Amino acid sequence: MNILTTLRVLHTLEQLRSHEHWTPAQVASYQEAQLRQLRAYAYAHSPFYQQFHKGLFDRPLQELPVLTKAMLMEHFDEVVTDPAIRLEDVRAYAARDTQGIRFLDRYFVTATSGSSGHPGFFLFNQDEWLNIMASFARGQEWSGKHVNLTRRTKMATVASRSAWHISSQVAATAKSGWMPSLRLSANEPLSAIVQQLNAFEPEVLIAYASMARILAEEQVAGRLHIQPRFVYVSSEVLTEETRHRVKAAWGDEPFNQYGSTEAANIAAEHKADRRVHLYEDLVLVEAVDEHYRPVPTGVYGTKLLITTLFSRTQPLIRYEMNDSVKISAELGSGGLPFRVIDGIQGRTEDILYLPGVAGGDVAIQPLVFNLVMDIVPASGWQIIQEADGLIVLLSGVPEAFDDDVLVSKLSSALVAQGARVPPIRLQHVAAIPKNAAGKAPLIKAHPSARHANPVL
């Protein structure tokens, strides 16, 4: 990152800092103005939105149709506001070794992994990218790490090494003499990760939540011996047990950050109250049910709709994310004017559907399993839904562990949810398998098995 870009990021961050002293009324007024500008730009430059919102240009946000990722990619060339951008060219650009070269010499490109079935590409111009860089810096500042040019900070990330993952693009932009960085794939052998971290000695550690738990175990066991001042986790559900293990390893709980490839950081945990505050001056969020109706505050939604106030190249207005999030009815106690997230259950794909005692199907939220599995003395776990029941993978449990007790507790938790209990089988494994992105999801729900589970 050259000095000019660094200064521009710091200037953008300073503007965001000023918003943190606003009142909620000032935030609402700013949102209204920014949304009005976003919609005006989209209607003037995006052929897709001209048709998608036809007859609704003056209607409130909540009355506008929902944009899905599949819809976005199907109409990609009409959604973007620069007619020079074509999806075919973006895909060809991503297929080449183009590190350090922007698309059309002016756009940063990120891509989703396609784990939800619809991979997507997202483009940002220079000004939009400054907001993204500043949003990541804000999350670090909220943890107490001041961002400046006077002190070198060594940062290590253990996540996806995909060149088009947003964290890779941010790391590539931020890498400089002021921020020496080490980026490791979560799919590398654990011994190799430990060796490289020991040699690098990072002051800041960023990792998937599941990876942070594994590394904390390595630290406690004496194989890893680093002393990061800050640990940040993202991309997966952060359980209480992972919090406790990270604190045991390095003296403080990890700071949770919630974001996406499409909008960068959406919320981050603040040191003042250790609650996850929304970035309401950058992104509008709506927690909704499966029919896109707003859910009451304090209730988990089935989906989250986001509107990125700073996007112009590829406007996202009421864009659907399959995350189950609960937004608090009150502000946090840290003095920020933004609402807080009370809970993140994971993605809709993580919900298991089991036959109900009273008939029909019962949705089993990930939190039901988390409450049981978090007290298991294991270094890792994963629950997999198969056509013939549930498989529970466990790694690092003591020899005296009683499998039957865990099966009984899981069965009781499912009964309490009104579900008929399927066969539950435990398997002890050396390590929890990871997906292509290096994540080790806690719940793996196979759609083909949702309505096929036999019951005991």
C-alpha cells in the first residue's frame, strides 16, 4: 500500500470515527440521505435497477424487491453501472494470474466461494475500496488497537488463501513496511501453520473461529508459542467455548467481526461492552423471516438483507444473505449510536430439519447443538446430517469420554425442540475435516437428507 493510499484510508477512517459520536437521530438522517443518493445513482446508471424498481422509485426501502445472488449473477452486466464491465471479462480476468493488476486498471475484484450454490463476483472502485479498508481498520480500533503510521504491527491471518477472497485482497492492499503480514491457508497441515507462526511471532492474529480454537489448543499444549496482543475471528459462529479457550491461551477473548465478501465488515465487537455493533453508517441491515417479513427486534431472522450505502459500481439494495441474526432492541453500553447484534446462529444452510413429534418438520437451529457441544472436552466437533441419521465427529477427547452420555444429551435437546430423534452415531477422528476454503463448519446439513431421517 503506497503512502497516498495509506493516507486516504486513514482519512476515511477519521470520517468514520466522527460518525461514532453522533446521536441515533443523526445516524438515521445520514442513512436516509445516503440511501437516496444510492438509489438515484442506481436508477440513472444501472439498466437492471431501472426495471427491477420500475414504479417503485419513490417507495420506502422495505417495499422494494429482494435481490438474490442468483439474480445478481444472472443479470450481472445490467446491474453494474459501468457498461465496460462484462461478467465474461471478469471471469477471464480472475482465471489469469493478475495479482496487483486491477480489472480494467481501476476495479478491485472479490469473489465468493460458491458454498451456497451461487458463486459471485463483486467489483469496487477506488473510493469504495477505501471504505472497505477503513471498515476493517475500524474493527481493529474498536478492540483497542489504534491504527497509525508510527508503529509497525506484525499481522498473521489463517484463513482462505484464495486470491479473490476479500480478506486476501484487503491483506494485499494493506501489506507494507508499516504492516508486515503473514497469510496462511487454514488448509495447510497444522504443524506447518504452527511452525510459521512461531517464526513470524505476530502481534495480531486473525483466523476463522474454528481455526482460532485449534491454535489456542496448540498454544496451551506448548507447541505454539506466540503472544498476540489481539485475536480477531470471523466467517464462522463464535461459540462461548472458543472464547474461553482463546482467553486461556492468550489472556483475552477474541474480538468477533461479522462481514461478507459483498459488503466487507458489517459489524464488529467493541471493547467497551464486548458487544457486536453494526456499521450502520456503511450498511443498512434488515433481519427478516423466510417470507422477507421483518422480524421483531430480539428475534432471530431467517435471512439478512443488506444495502451497502457506499456502493456505486455494483449497487446492492436489499441483497439477500442466508444468515440468521438477532438484532437487539437497544443500543450497546459503549457509547456508540449503532444497534448491536445479540446473536449470530450461522447460515440458513446450517439449520437441520427433523420430523416433528406433532407432525411436519422441526427446524433445529445451530444454537441448539452449540449449547450441548460447547461443554464437551474436545478440541473440535462437527455434526453431519445424513439420510440415515446424524453423525457427530469428535477430535481430541479424553480416553475416558462417555459417548453414550453425549448421545443422551443431544437426544434430550432435540426432544425439547419437539423433534423425533434420529439415530445419532459418534465418530472419533484425528481432526475435523475442512472444506475447500479451509473452514471447519460446526453443522453440515445436507438438503437431500432433510426429509429422509429415520427416527428411533
